[in-house]
Amino acid sequence: MPHRKGNAMWIFLKDAFLSIAAEGPDPDKLMVRARFRADIHRVFPDAKIIATPKRDYPFRAFLDRGYVGSVISSALQKIDYAKFKPQVPLKEPERHDAYMDVWGILYNWQTGKTGKPGIFGMDWPVNSPRRPYFARALPPRAFTEDVPPWDLIPGNLPAEPTACQNKTNRRNRRR
């Protein structure tokens, strides 16, 4: 799959996850996106946040490049810890779990425990509760053949989750 033109980055801060991209008509502005309004507000408290509920990131702000750069640079200068994961606030266990999932996927890729890089290449057993729901719908050959996995799915995801998936979903809601 070809990469898009332009630059974008994900920023994982201990209390915010941001996607920053050069998008829009003004080359002097960056688009800062987040899954949660509070993530943008924590990092850029004066930002005018736009709700985009039907987009992959439901909150956005268009900010001056210099301002974004100085705020992110300041966050880097303030690092005073040896390990990042323990810095994620205890009051946000879902954020900690999400960050750990990303860490685990990248660690598996680094150590060769995946068939292909990326989330579609995970080599967890087909019905493993740790395997993302959408990846459970892929046939086993999706992890050994060099074709995009979405080309191997005859239809969309299964309409009903399996019993294993329902059990996992219930367990995750109790955390």
C-alpha cells in the first residue's frame, strides 16, 4: 500500500494521545486530532476544538505550527522519569490499557512474534481474546499470504460476535 504524501505523527503523552498532521488550506497551521476532547484541551488549553463525530478522530483543532512545536518541545524538556508507562495516571486505567496494547503490538513486531508488521499480522490464535475483534474475522491464510487481509474477507465482519468474543467483552467492561 503506498504511503500518503505529507507528514503526520502520533504523540503519546502521559495524559493525552494526539494525531498531528499538515492538513488544510493554511500551510502555517497543523491539524491536531484526538479521540477525546480533553486530550487536546490538556495540551493546548486555549485551542478552539471542533467536534467531528463522524470522523475517526472526533475532535480537531487547527493551530499555528510554531505554537504546536513549542508546546510539544516543552513537554519533551519536562521529562523527568526513567519509564513512560508508569507515568500514565492511575485514574485513567483505560488509557494505560490502550497504551499497553500499542506497546505490546510493537514489541511483538520488534521481536518477530508477528507474521507481518502491523495489526493484521498478529500471530495470536484465531479465537484468542487478545486478538482484535476485526482480525478474528480473517481467515488463517491472511497471515501467511502477501495480500491485504481485507481482500481475503468475502463480506464484512461477522454480524454476531462469537461466544469467546462476548466473554471477552464482558470481562473488559468489568475492569
